[in-house]
Amino acid sequence: MEKNKLYITDTILRDAHQSQAATRMRLEDMLPACEMLDNIGYWSLECWGGATFDTCMRFLNEDPWVRLRTLREAMPKTRLQMLLRGQNILGYKHYADDVVEEFVRKSIENGIDVIRIFDALNDVRNMETAMKSVKKMQLTHPSAICEAAISYTTSPVHNEEYFVTLAKKLEKMGADTIAVKDMANLLLPMEAYSLIKKLKQEISVPIHLHTHNTTGTGDMVNLMACQAGVDIVDCALSPLANGTSQPATESLVATLKGTDRDTGLDLGKLSDVAEHFRKVAQKLTKEGFLDPKVLSVDTNTLRYQVPGGMLSNLIKQLKEAKHEDLFYEVLAEIPRVRKDFGYPPLVTPTSQIVGTQAVLNVMSGERYKMVSNESKGLLAGQYGQLPGEINEEVRKKAIGDGEIITCRPADLIKPEMEKYRKESAEFAKSEEDVLSYAIFPQVAEKFIRERDKPKVTNEPRVLYVDDCSIN
Ligand code: CO
């Protein structure tokens, strides 16, 4: 890496449309821009993983592996990046180590360079197998990069020292780069400066910052992090930037032009490719996937420390239960539940677990009279170790004398690949199909069967001149 230069990852092909348009950008919307994107000079292009895998098969009738291979071919020069939820891969439960390893192997073989690995609880044991798998692949794919991410949150246990200690652990585990993943835009500009400064002192691998602009502080966070010496920053091209998405690429590039942190990116080239994505954004708006509401600054998150997505979920849940009047009571209950549960960062799936439990606590009139199965699992250690101390009284009430797991959850799972291979033998055509099935069984089976159906039409075959040509 060049000294001083700030490197940019563009999220236009993944987080930007996942955050603003329900992950509905199609491969056909990406391809016309690929050559331009490949010539910008980004550090990487985030284009796969996260929610794209599920959405491809469930809604877009696209094979996620074909999408990856096609993007790889269309952008031979730029690093392609994906987001992976550690032992959860791209799903919502813990998988056996052999499935994680195979998924990482196939992702890299099909064209991924950078794998950003994170765990909702920051339990590094849930990141270990994925990280080791990337390191192993570097023997045959030296361009592969193992990026370990810290899930940023605020709580009495989550201070700067906590994050620095965590980053040191991840560096020791072999991380090639360390990302600070601020999914809810809770990181404030001054704190970003201080945290990045500290990380740059204590860590020798590059630091990569990921924030959003939900609360309106994203550009300031990026700029302060830049001043503190951050190496790489995530941005999104302007047509799908800001609000719940990342701050705009062009704005940061222009801000740093001519300074010692100049990104070296060409505003003219960025504007050319932005023109294409403006049309894509218009199309997504017309289709109803992009609601301009996601662009407005949401300051409630700053007040309540509850991620924006969680607030809108909560309103929906209460509306369905015809109890919108309880909104502020539930809002006040969320931090209490989070404290009882040992301060998990609020990100999928913990945001849903804590939110739902807060609703149950308020609606039933007695705290923990009703406890969801997911809450029980979280308190029993099934998701990994919680960052802070758990309220033992609450745990007792929730799971009684039930078993508490203190080992790495995946240690209790036997190898699963063979089972998935057998189960999908009848329709899976490749190891990639088996992996799609392993992660989303029903969705993948339906998708693959449809994909491979012979396309028969009842229309009479038209005979063209060429069909009968005899020359
Ligand atoms: Co994000």
C-alpha cells in the first residue's frame, strides 16, 4: 500500500442496495457498469455475501454463484469483496466447520479476493474456522485477503480498550486487515478519531472502516477516521449513497483531493459510472424497492442507541399487535433487556432477539413471563459468549436448570457436508449447489429445480430458411 493515500472500497454492488433497496439490484443492472468500475482503481468492490445470496435465489431467480463468476470475468483487475457471518456463513444458524471451510474455498475459487468475517457477539471463536479457511486458501490463491471485522456498538463494556484488545486478538489469529464495522452508524466522529488513532498505534495490519449515514454523521466519521490514519474506507457511489447506506464516494474523493490523503481516484470517471447507477436507482424506485424515506437522517438512533432498522421493525411489530401506544415503553425496555443479556451488539440476529423480548416483556405485563426460544438460546450460550455479565436471575427464569454451553457452539456440531450432499443429490449439479442448499434448503432446492427445468414451449417450431439450408 502507498503511504498516506486513502484507499476506497465501493459498496455499490452489495451494501448500498442491501441498505436502500432490499438487495434487489440484479446482475443485468451491474454488468453495463463493470468495465468502468474496474477502471476506477478501488481497493476493492464489495459485491457478494450479506443478504445478496438469499435474495438472488428467493426473489431474483439468479444463481448467486453465476453472479459471482460473471462479475469476476467482467472485472478482472479489481479485488472483489464479500461479507461473511463467521460460523453462520450467510444463514442464521451455526454450521459445522466443514461447511464453513468448503464455503470459503468455493467463494475464493469462484472469484472472491477479500472475505470480511464478523460475528454478531464479537466471539472470536465463531470467526476462527472461517479465518483459518481463508489463510489455508492463500497457499493456492495468494491474492485472497482475510479481513476480520469488529462489530461496533456502545455499552458499558464496549469501550475503546475492549475494541483494541479484540483487534489485537484478531491480528494474532491471522487477519490481513481489520475492519471496524459500524452497521448502525453509532460511531461518532470524535470517537472514530480516537479509536482509529489507537488502533493504528497498536495494530500493524491495515485498518478498514465501514459505517453508514443513517444518523447523518457518516461523512464526518470517515473524515475524522481519515485524519487519524485509517487505511481503507467504505463508500458508495452517490446514486445509492447516504441515509441507511454508506456516505458517497465522490464526496470523500473531492474532499481529499490535493491533500496528503488524496485517494487518487478520478471524479470524472466516478461521475460516468454514477450516471449508470442513477438509472438503476430510478428503476428500483419505480419497482417500489427504494423508498426515499431511507435517505432522511434518523436521529432517534443517536438518542436511544437503537439501530434504525430495529426501530422500524418495532413499530411494525406493535402496529400488527395493535399496541402502537406501547412504543416508548418498549423503547425504554430494550436497553434493560440488552443489559440483562450481557450487552450483545444489536445486529442480526441479536437485534431481533432483544427487540422481540422487549415487546414480550412489556405486552405480557411481567418481565420474562414469556421468553422466546431465541432468547433462551442466547442465554444458554448457543450463539457464543455474550460480551458482558448476564443477569443470573433472568437466566434462571428463562431456562431454569437447562444446560449452559460455554464451549464454541460449533464444537457440538458434527461434520455436515456429506449429509447435505446426500440430501441434495437428486437435484444439485455442483458442489456450489450443495452449499446453496446447505444454507437455504427450501429456497435453494426450489430455485435449482426451476433453473434446471427444460424450457418447453407449446408454440409450433418455426422453420427458418437456415434450418433447411443445404449449402
Ligand atoms: Co453495512
